[in-house]
Amino acid sequence: MYLQLLDSYISLKRAKQEEVQTKQTRYEVGLEKLWSTASQVSEMQEELTALKPRLVVSSQETDALMEKIAAETAEADKVKAVVSADEAKANEEASKVQAIKDEC
């Protein structure tokens, strides 16, 4: 009876040790992943800080380009209006010429 009790105790102790070992391993792996992630986040923050001046410059260049495009679009619209007026006059003249030609 005493030997059975010792065997049961040893079995239970092994099972608990394995359970604790498994939990410890999972804890250590999780902790390692947290450290790794924290390190990666730190590196990314440094990269972001380094790239911030370039972002500001790019943003300013984009704003300047947008203003230039807006000005060119306005100028193109003016030219389009003049061309449309000239086209209308030319079509009117062509109609008159065609009418004279048809009469002859």
C-alpha cells in the first residue's frame, strides 16, 4: 500500500512538473516575442523619425505641384474658351460659305 502511494505521488509529481515546464516554456517564448516586438517597434520609430523630414519636403513639393497644376488648368480653360469661340466662328463661316456654294 505504501509503495502504491509512493508511485502515485511520483506520477502526480512528474505530471505537475511537466505541466509547470510546459507553462514555463510558453511563458518564456511569449516573453521573447514581446521583447522582439518591442525591439522592432523601436527600430520602426527610429526609421519614422529619420524619414519625417523627407515627408515634409515631399509634402511641400506636392503642394507646389498641385498649385502649378491648378494654374495650368485655369490657363488651359481660358485657351479652351478662346478656341471654342474661334471654332464656333469658323463653323458659322463654313456654313455661310456652304450656303453660297449651294446657291451657285
